[in-house]
Amino acid sequence: MTDSRTNFHAAAPKIPPRILCIGMPVRDLTFRVSGVPARGSKENATHFDEICGGNALNAAIGIVRLGGRASICGPMGDAREASSRFIFEKLAHEGIETKHIMHLPGLVTPISTVMVDPSGERTIVTFRDPELWKVRLPSTEKLLEDCAAILTESRAAEFCTDLCAEARRRGIPVVVDVDRAMSLREGLLNASSHLVFSSEPLQETAGIADDGEALKKIAKLTPSFLAGTRGPKGTIWLDEQGHLQETPAFPVHTVDTLGAGDVFHGAFALAITEKQELRQALRFASAAAALKCTRHGGAFAAPQRVEVEQLLSQGQPAAPAEGDQ
């Protein structure tokens, strides 16, 4: 049941949880194309949009759309950059807290070119200034104040692992979006409560070409909850007994997958703070990601809570709000 006066579930806390999203904001230049151009060729786009993205930022948008509170933390380029001003304006419009973003003078904020083909699949080229990895985050006490959970992208491990370890010592959930191969000695394996992999980096991390067996291998190295997302094939995960379970994806007409995985992670992190049971939390996240895929616009096409609740209760997508198509 959804509380019609607000944008969160009636059973959720009336003061929404604040989730600290750690990563690198990105300025996205998106193009809809009939096909990804071959090497050395040219392709005319049918549509252009300029948005912002990055795993953590996209997840933050999803969290706020679903009724949570999100604070973004991580490095950006020089505060005088056009990209920096553009991203801050977008975050302010979404109601995302930005006081923990760190500007690094003279550096370039990450920027991506994104091509979306008619199937909704995206091809991305991103530049991240190598100096951004040297960022020093604000104090632990400041970041963990009023923090219900941390959601971080795995590539941010270099500058956030110590913070995540301290959060775990304090009993704060740490959800890691793993979209690149991890070392089996990486600190986030044990400085997390939930590790949610994409299928390819899951197999690369374990060195096993099977999602289920890869999860079982990694489970020997970490006490964290483990899952692997597989797009339209749904999510595979290990229950408390170490048995493989599956959460099916919602069948929808996909037009744009950009940001869908990040919306999944944001929705899952919010569900964890709301004490949803794991199976329910994964289904909630799957519904949010599925609805995002039905619309263009990256994470800015993330659904509202009422839409997710309708899909969960009826198995059919709600009509998108005006301006979301």
C-alpha cells in the first residue's frame, strides 16, 4: 500500500532513511542511433540529450524517486567547470544532498558519450581524470551522521573502503554495486554487507563462466549477501543456507537500459533500510529497474514509488507520469 500524500510506502519510516551514495558523478552526452557505428564510419543520431550519471548518482536519483533521502559523496573536477555547474543544478532539482562532493581544482569532471540503439542497449565511452582517485573524503563522523546505509560503486574502493569498514563496525549496511572485476583480496569483500554484481564482472572476479558457481566461490571469501544481476534473465543470489535462488525480471518493452542497473541498486539499498525481506527487496529493485527501461533518459526516467507498487501488485507497468516518456 502506498501513502497517497507522500512518495513512499505506508509501512516505511515516516522520516525517510538517508543513504550515502559514494562514487564519481559523470556528465552524459546521450545519442539515440539506429546502430553503433563501425570503426571509421559516421552515424546520424535521431535524438540528443545531455544528462548526468555515474553509478552512485543514478542510484541516488532512484532512491529519491522512491521516497528515500540520498546524499552523494565523491570527487568532481574544478568547481568552475560547466560540467560541475550542470550536474549540481540537476542534483538540486532532484533533491539530492551535495555537501559531501569534493571539488578537485584544475581537474576534469568525468564525461561520457552514450549511444543507445533501438533495442535499448547502450554503448558508453567515458573519460575519468586519473587524478580524481586521489580524493580525500570528508571525516568519517561527518559522513556517517544520520546515515542509514552506504551504497558505493566498486570502482570507488580506492577511496572509500576504510569508511565502509567503519560503517560495518557500527552496524550500518554497505551495499556495493560491482560493475568491474574485483580482486579476491579486495577490502570491500569484507567491508560490505551486500555485494550485487553484474554478470560479467561476477564471472571475471571468480574466474568461472557460470553465475551460480561464481557466487558460491566468492561466498567462501566474504560473509556478505551475494547476488548477480542478469538483465532480462533476472537476478541470481545465495540465501542464508548458501542455496541458489532466482528472482525473475519483469517483462517490459525495453527502449533504454542506461541507468537501469544503478536504479536497481538504489532501490535495493532503500529496501534494505526499510527492513524488507531479501526476496521482497530484490523484487522491489527488479520492478524499479524494469520500469526505468521502458523510458528514455537514463536514471532521470526512474519511476516513482506508486508506479513500482502498482507493478508489484498487478504485474503490469503503471502509466508513466507526464514528462517521463
